[in-house]
Amino acid sequence: MKIPKLKLKKVTDFLKKLPRISGEHSSLTFFGFLLIALILGGFVFYQYSFLAEKEKPEAFQPLKFKEKTYEAVLKTWQEKEKRLKETDLKEHPDPFLIIKEEIGEKEELPPPESGAEETQEISETELYIISKGETLWELAEKYLGSGERWREIKNESGQPFTESSAEVIPIGQKLIIPKK
């Protein structure tokens, strides 16, 4: 039997017409690609499910509680929690103290001792030393009856607070609070 020779011209013409032909018969092209995908998928499935060697799972070994490991982790967590609490309670120096001294503002008083009571009474001199977390609004509510009267509270030199200066009051600063 004689094999006919393919002519290069006919093959290139067919390949040029192939996209147009497949576009004209798009549903047929779709089903052709779907058939090819199914055949390849079946082949891959066969390779991995039937030809792959089935392995038996190893015998289940229960987990053992390692008390020493647990204690080491617990100790580490406790140390980290202790350091976190120490940094939270630590009083940091004012980085702008030098700038304030150059401008001529008064030097700040040291912060009160860490064991100081949460509420402090106003002495006869009407001076109050501010503690961590206190605001002028809270002090005005407590000692003047209304938080809206916070502007009546003055700093140690007798100057009233502005809205911007009232936002950050250093711990340990003396305040003058008028009596009701």
C-alpha cells in the first residue's frame, strides 16, 4: 500500500481555515473539547486511584501529655505577662522637658508614688495632684458638680487650661480647683 504524500500547501490552508470552521461549528467544538477533557480526567483518575498503591494507615497512637513542656510554656507566658504589666505601669519621662525648660515653662513635679490612692482629697489650699488616667472633665464633675466647668480648673501658675493644653496633662502636675 502506498502512502500518499501530504502537500504542505494543503495543510497550511486547512490550518488557516480551522479557526473559522471551529467558530462556525462552536457547539461541535465545545463538545469536542469537553470529550478531550473527560478522557484526560478519566486517565488521571485511573492513574491515581487504581494504580496507586493503597497504604494502610498506621496504628493510632494517643498523644502523650508532656508536663515539662507545659510547665515551660506556662512559665514563659507568665514572664511575658509580668513584663507587659511592668511596662504598662511604668512612668516614662517627658521627652519635651528640655524644650519646655528652654522656652521658660516651669519644671514638672515628679509623678506621685505608684501606691497612691485613686481618689485624692483637695486640701485647704485647693491644690490637687493629678494621677494617671484622670481628666479635667472628671475632676470638674467630682469637685465642681459639672464636667462643663472644667475650664475653671487652673494649672499651678494660675493660668486656665485651653482645649489643646487640657488634652495632655502630665501626671503629678498640681491643679488649682475652686471650691463649689
